[in-house]
Amino acid sequence: MNERLKITPLGPYIGALVEDVSLNRPLSDAQFEQLYHALLKHQVLFARNQPVTPVEQRALAARFGDLHIHPVYPQTPEAREIIILDTDDNNPPDNDNWHTDVTFIETPPLGAILAAKRLPSTGGDTLWTSGIAAYEALSVPFKQLLAGLQAEHDFTKSFQEYKYRKTPEEHQQWLKAKEKNPPVLHSVIRTHPVSGKQALFVNEGFTTRIVDLAEKESATLLDFLFRHITKPEFQVRWRWQENDIALWDNRVTQHYANADYLPQRRIMHRATILGDKPYFQA
């Protein structure tokens, strides 16, 4: 049996298409090794025509590590590790900004696997950008300025209280999530624990300030970094088809879910793989 995966880069910095694999079945060690190294190299991988159940998606994600249980998103009945992102006019998306998933915890996710379940007739693309490419494009003096700086990441920046007042139960869940997830500090530059590459690790979704700087300095620097990270040169854009799967390295990427499809409905399932504490090593 041929176990060689076909991997086609989609751009010079980020993104690759994976073919000749069925992700709803257990991967052999050889297949997983290829997928893992492709993920390290290309940072986000895409596969077409991969119908997976929540249980199968959970099993695939668990090959990479322990899974995260999200504090506020709804979960599938079959597997609570799989969150449901079901958006329309009555439940508009809250992820239509550039963000890295769950950086508001001490050990942000290693990665995530997203499966397309129901799509609008047009629109709803997702874009990813490379924190590695963004870092490497900076000048040496600017990299030296950022070295050793720490930034605060706050759950409430993206998950704002007013969005979770539809029912008393929902509001109570939000209050518990806020209490359980106080703001945390992470390095502005993150060293990838496997490849050793450096990446920018601040994101518009959750980063509130650079704690080592004065307020105006922090705001000015973050504004520059947010805009720099999301330059089109560092991006890949994926036009979803039903049953597509995306797998990304959350440690060195950001993504943006385009909200141009409303009032139509879009349903995605996501598994989130726990990671380790970010660090910077010169």
C-alpha cells in the first residue's frame, strides 16, 4: 500500500494542500510523520473531501496531543472536545478578526483542526498568516527591540460580556470562564519548540498591551505589529468546500474567518490541541 502523501505548497511562506490520505481513518505512523513534518514546514495544511465525524476528528487531533475544552463555545454531543462554530444573522461570528486561538491561557494550543460542515453559497473564506515570515521580514534593530518583551493576553478582549447575556445560564458560564482565565503574559517573540524558528506572538484578538512599555508606546508598537503581521505577502487564503479540513500550527500563525456570508449560515467543527508555555530563546 502506498503511504506517500502528496503535499503541494500553496505559497512561499505558508500553506500546503495534502492529498492521497483519508483523515477519517487512523493514520499509519509513516503517514502521521509526513503530516507532522509538513505542518512544521508549511504551518497550515488543507485537505479536500474529508468527511469526518466528531469522534473521528477527535481521534485525529489526539495524535498530536491532549485536547482543550473551550470555556464558552458549544460542543458536539458525541465529543465534547469538538466545538461547534455555528454562525448566521442571529449568532454572528466573533472570530472575524486576526487572532491566534486561546492565547489567554498559560499554555496556548499547539494547533487546531477545523472541519467544514455547512457552508454559505459564497464567502466564508478563512485566511492564515505566518508569524515566522512576519518576524523574519523585520530589521535586525527592530528584532532586538522586541527581544525579551512580554505582552498581556486577555480572554475578555474577544469574548466580551455583552455577547453572553442572552440567557442567565450563558452569562453565568461567561462569568466562570472570566474568573478561570485571568490575563496572562507571553513573550512578544516566540521560539518554536521544535523548529527553533522565531515568530511574532501578539494578536489583535487577545493581546491588550506590552507590559514593559508605557501605555502610548505599547499602543503604537502593537498597532504596527498587528498591521505588519497581516500583510498579504505572509498570507494564504482558503476557499472552503464542504468536508474540507484545515490543520494549523497555532504557535506561529494567526487566522481570520471572513464574515461576508451573512445572513447565510456557516457551521464548522474545531478540535484544539493543547500546547506548552511560550518562550523566547535568542
